[in-house]
Amino acid sequence: MNRLVRTLRSLAVALLAALVGLASADAEPGRAGIVTALHGTATVTRASLAAPRALSFRDPVFLKDAKGPKDKKR
């Protein structure tokens, strides 16, 4: 019986740790979402980047990002 209690307690602790890890991963501050569709090209400017960079599919998007179309020279 004592072995069963220890096993169940270990499983409960592991489950709790996994749930806390998932909750903290979703609660990233300032995160607005991800790029799900992109037609053409676009750039993003954010404080953590030295220069604007091209956006691509599944890139993270944050609340304070400045986004826009890439300049086209005609």
C-alpha cells in the first residue's frame, strides 16, 4: 500500500509540473499571436531586432511590433 501511495503522489507531482509548464508557455507577456497567412512580403520592426526583418509563416507577433508591406521599387 505504501508503494502505491508513493507512486500516485509522484504521478500527481509530475502532472502538476507539466500543467504549470504549459500555463507559463501560453502566458508569454505581450504576445499577440502567430502569422498564419501572408500574401506577398512584409517586414516587422521590434525593439529586440537591430533592423527590420521579413515576416514568414508561423513567426510570432507581439503587441508592440510595427508591421508593414515590404517597399517595392517600381
